[in-house]
Amino acid sequence: MQGPPAAETRMVFSVFPSHTNHYHTLFGGTAMAWMDQAAFICGTRWCRRKVVTVHSSEISFREPVPEGSIAEVIARVSGTGRTSMTIPVEMYVEPMDRDERVLACRGEFVLVAVGPDGRPTEVPALPR
């Protein structure tokens, strides 16, 4: 059995009260942490090395993510450099009781692979 493509990672979360603010919507910082985590796992799966986040672009919050909903975070390697990977990340929100899906936020992360010496190390190139 072959696993999912290494260039993509999907994570699904239930939005519990402990994840929300006083408006009962997902904290922005929690959304960013989930997105960074998905980018980290995606980058790790791509190169199978230790990776660190070196940059995140503007995070665009488009829709609130209400308490009690499902949040799916999708990260995909879109480009590689010698030691870096560019990974756009999108978060979709779904109500638990309806078959709907809306893009809630998106951002882009750059991760660098590091070797045992703590220095940047090469990553596999993304096929063109």
C-alpha cells in the first residue's frame, strides 16, 4: 500500500471551546500554529530531514472558524530551492451539521532543511 504523495499534507481538527476567543471563533494564533504545523509535516515528509520554518508570508483570514466546526488544513510543496521549500497552506472550515466547505485562511511558509551539524542541507527538487 502506497501512502499519500509526499508533497501534500492534510490535517483535520475539531474546533473546541479551548481553541476559541470570546466571540467563539478560532484564535488567529491557533490557526497560524496549525498552519505552521502542517507546513512542518509537509516539509519533513518531502525531504525526510529536520526542517525549520524561516519565513511565513501574510496570513489572510477570510472567514471566521466557529466553535464546533471542522477545520481542514492543507499544505503542499509548491517549490524547492537548494535547501528550502515553499509551502502554501490553506485552512477550510466545515460546519458539523451541513455539507459545506469554505476557505477560511491561507498563507505561505518557507522551511529549510538542516543537517546533523545544524547547517542548511539540500532537499530533493520538486519535479517540473
